[in-house]
Amino acid sequence: MRTQVSYTAIVFDLDGTLVETELCWQRAVAAMFERHGQTFGSDEIQSLKGLPAESAVRILVSRSDRRLKISALTDELNQLASIELSRAARLMPGAGELLNSVRSSYLVGVATNSIRSQAERMLDQLEIRVDALACGDEVSSPKPEPCVYHLACQRLGVATAEALAIEDSIPGLLAARSAGLATIAVSRDKDVRLRGDWAYDKISDTSLARLLNRLSRVDS
């Protein structure tokens, strides 16, 4: 556990961390598979948590006996997801309050595997204000690779060692750690929690807010 560093920025994951999107993506993936004569269960969708949309597309391509193009299917899935997200995406309980509480002490960024147009719509729709946004379609490799976290910190103007990452998935935590950020896992899943430098059940945990307040004031 890291305790002797003063941090100047927080980089949040978007889907599942700041915004409740799980059901939206489940519906979108199920609809895409159904369109192409396949089924995809909720347990299988859980295995894709934190991975880019293309991961689900590759599963569909591997199952189909038709010649399907990954790029076209990825666009199709993102379109389906955007419709669902516009209807049902909601701030995670406590996310708005936490964002408001950290703004005076930290720069705030978002690092997401979502495409930029989709992420910007969600931020606008839910009135989430950030200092920098880095998205999966802006980097060579999405999470679990570290590229999107490097880009977020570059846009915030901070070194990765000065930033905290808040994530709800193993791919996201691996990406942040590989980039050099300290990590906070927000999940009830034991395997996810073990990957973080700190871990909390949910983003609304008051102990998380106290930790962030303390870490902005520790002398290096």
C-alpha cells in the first residue's frame, strides 16, 4: 500500500465506476448477437468487464460461419450501445458527490475504453465535468494496456506517479498500474479488490472520500 506520496490528479474509469452502464452494454451485446443468429448470456458478458467492445465482436466472429468484418461489427455494437446509454445510463450512487468533493484538491480525468464520441455524450448527458478525457479509440491499444492512462496523464499535465486511478475491473487496474499510477479498486469482487493499492466496496464509501482527502495532503 502506498502512503508517502502527495497526489495531484485522479483519473477515473467511466463505465461501471462513474456511470452505471452494465445493463446497457448487456442489452447492446445481446442485440448484436441476436441480429447475427447467435446468443450471448449475461455470465459471458461479465467475462468481458473492463475490455473494449471489440472483445465481444471477436467472440461473435469466432462463432459465426459467415464472413463478418470486425470493424463493421464494432461500429454496429457501438451504435447499439449508444442508443441504450442515452436511454438508461446513470451516475453511480455517490459518484457525483465524490467528484464534487475532490475538485478543489485534484485535477480530474477520465480514462475509458469507450470511443470518444460515446464518452463525450455520456459526460454531457450526466453533466460530468473533467479536466481531461482519454478514450480507447485514441490509443494504439486499449486497457489492459497502459496507453489510455498515459494519454490521460499527458493531457492533465501530470506525471503518472502523481496520479491515482479509480477502477472497477481487473483490465482497468492492470492498465493503470502498468502506466505507473497508484490504484483504487471499487468493487465487491475479491479478485478485483486484490489488484488495487486500496480497495472499497463502492464509490460512495465515505472512507474512500477520506482517503482521497488525506492523499492530497501528504508531504512527499
